[in-house]
Amino acid sequence: MSTTPEVLFVCVHNAGRSQMAAALLDHHAQGRVVVRSAGSAPVDSINPAVVEVMKELGLDLSKEFPKPLTTEAVEAADVVITMGCGDACPVFPGKRYLDWQLDDPAGKSVDQVRPIRDEIDRRVRALLAELVPAGA
């Protein structure tokens, strides 16, 4: 049995918030956390403003794509972080659920998406510090 924590980020379209959170956690964790993202109603592609603001940090989301939320993804996760997916996310006993209230980047400009990205980054770093203590 793996001791590597698994985190699932879920939003409605899997085109903005959850994609940014997954990329940021994966970047900061450097392999110490298994990271996934999904959407309760995924769209066809990632928000271009999200791709742009992540590129500013050296993170390339251009090859990523929205993925549907599955029961298996939730079952595999130790922590499930919802970002406005409502009641669409299945709940399983023994999982840790967090709901991050964040603005949806849909329809926003790059300048409007940057503060959302920065808030997600702050929360992701705090989560990582909980999941993987310093020196681990």
C-alpha cells in the first residue's frame, strides 16, 4: 500500500481552477503527491487565459485537457478538493473533503485570472505543507 498522498481537484468544467491547482501542486510536490483533476461537466478545452497565466510561471498546460469526474478517481484520493462542483462530487467515508471557494476564471481576462492563480498557489502550498511535512 502506497504512503504517497493522493489529491483530486474537482470543479465543474475542469478547464480552470482544478487544472491550475493540479499543476501547481504537482510542481511544488515534486513527486511526493499523486495529483489528479476532473470536472463534473468537463468542457472541450482548457481556458486560454488559464494556460497563459500558468505559462508565466513556467508551467505548460497547453497539452492538458478537461477530464470527467469518475467514482474511481474519488475512491483513489486521500483528499478531494472541490471548487464549485456543487453536489456532483460523490462522497465516500474516510476521505478528507475540502471546498475551496474561488472565483471561476471562465470569461475572465489574463489580468483577472492572475489573482485566482495566486490564491490557488497559496492554498496548494499550505496543503502540501500538511500532506508532506518539511524534510519528508
